[in-house]
Amino acid sequence: MNLHDRARSIIATNLALQPGETLLVVTDSPTREVGELFYEAACAAEHNALILQMPEGRVAGEEPPAAVAAAMKAADVALCPTAKSITHTNARIAAAAAGTRVVTMPGVTMDMLREGAACADYAQVERLTHKLTERLTRAQTARIEKDGHVLELSLAGRDGVASPGVYREPGASGNFPSGEAYIAPLEDAANGSVVIDGSMVGIGTLASPLVATIEHGRLVRVEGGDENGPYADRLAMLFERPENGTIAELGIGTNEAAKLCGIILEDEKLYGTVHVAFGTNTSFGGTTKAACHLDGIILHPTLYLDNELVIKEGTFV
């Protein structure tokens, strides 16, 4: 399938764009080529389509300009291939609340549309994602184990969120490519340490493991580094403000076609992986609004929900 046909298939299947609906493509300079691909594919299929380019954001989770936020609310579907994520922003929340189907593609590249998570069997991804989302909603506690490190989290009173990569209903929102079930843990109840060894926003693919220590929900220490220096130096934003380093997310990857590439959009969807994030989580049931939302991927983890084994060293039980 060539890229133009791939884009048309995604518009029809994953965005479920209907005749008479308006598609708004929000992009920026680094991802403009992807944005134009979807805009041109929508126009070729005789859909109502608009494209809007905004300045590149500084960090993941930064709010887009007010004019962009307003345009998102006015569209039936907002497709957002941008260099920095706007998934966890007030703009995305407001647009979804207004009924817009918001599909974000932070860091997406043309190559990511040729293979990997974008080419998955999304009926299968959708089934597993919803099953695990229900399990997260029922769970009171979670425990991540790897290489002798243990991180315990409280999920009490929080609902899981599905990002299945298929968005049909008004107000549905999530990533594409996708495949994850995630939840906002209680912000003051995470304790322990965790090995992040896949990739990390702000760094990319990790050549050596990063160890994060968390006390009462707050990141207190980052250890490890590579030829480019200590990881803590590149993650300094997490320590600039208390809320930036607050535990924000526990996620489970459900896309068997996803590949580790250093771009968190795809990496966090890796089948059988777990990820944690720090910073903003108000967009999916949490209470923290920070200046960022930074995810880290844990390869081959062991995960317990309510002391029930769910993943053993990267394999679903």
C-alpha cells in the first residue's frame, strides 16, 4: 500500500470520517509532510478538509495557540501530527468535550506510516485494549517489577482509558498509531523504583537503563546515563517544578505490530510493555497540571494488578 492509499485507509477506518464531516489537520514545520499527506488524501476522497500549521511546541504537553484550540473545537475530526504532543492539553480536552474526535500523532514520521504500529490489525488491537482498560478500572493497586526494582502504585477510584486507534464516536480521542490501555495513578501514593530501558521522552531510545526513584508520588532521583552524559541532565525539567515530576500515568502497550524506534508515539504501544509518565494527567482523570508530560518505556516488565499477575517479563498471562 502506498502512503496516499495508507492515509485514505486511516481516514476511512481509524478516523471513521463520514460524508459531510469536516477534517481539520493541525501540524507544524517538522511534521508538515505528514499533515499534507492526510490533507491531500482527504481532499482526494472529496471530504471537507482544512490544514492549519502552528509553531512547533517546546515540550510535550504544552498548550497550542488559542486559535488552534478554537479551530479544533469547531471540527468534526481533528487530526494532529505535531512534533510535540498535544494529547494531554486543555485544548484537546475542550475539543473532545465539544464532540470533536481528536486524534493526535506526536512525533510521527512518514516511515512510521509505512510499517509498524500504523499497519496493525486494529480489530485485534481494539479488543485487547478494551479488555485491559476494564481491568485497570477494576484494580485498586499496581506493581511493576524488573531487575530487582519494584514500583507500587494506587489506582483506587481511577478509571482506565482506552486508546485503541479507532475513533468513531463524538468526543472520542487518542493517538494514532495506537494500542494502549492507561490510567492516572493516585498522585501521592507511588513508591519505589523502576527501570526504564526502552525509550524516554527527551532522550529517545535508551542505550543503557535509566532508574527512577519515586517517593509519595514524586520523582526524587534519576540514575544512569550514556555517552551523552547523565540522564538527569536531559530530564532537568522534571525537577524544575514539583508537579513536573509527579507520577502521571501507568500504561500498557497492546499493539503487536509496534516497533521500538525512539519515538514515544509508537514505543508506548509496544505489545507487552509498560510505561510510566510524569507531569500532566488532568486530561485523563488525574489532578496534576504541569509544564510537561514525559513517558518512559519499560521492556519485558512484570506487572501485577491487585496482586494478580498480568504480564510476566513482557508476556501477557
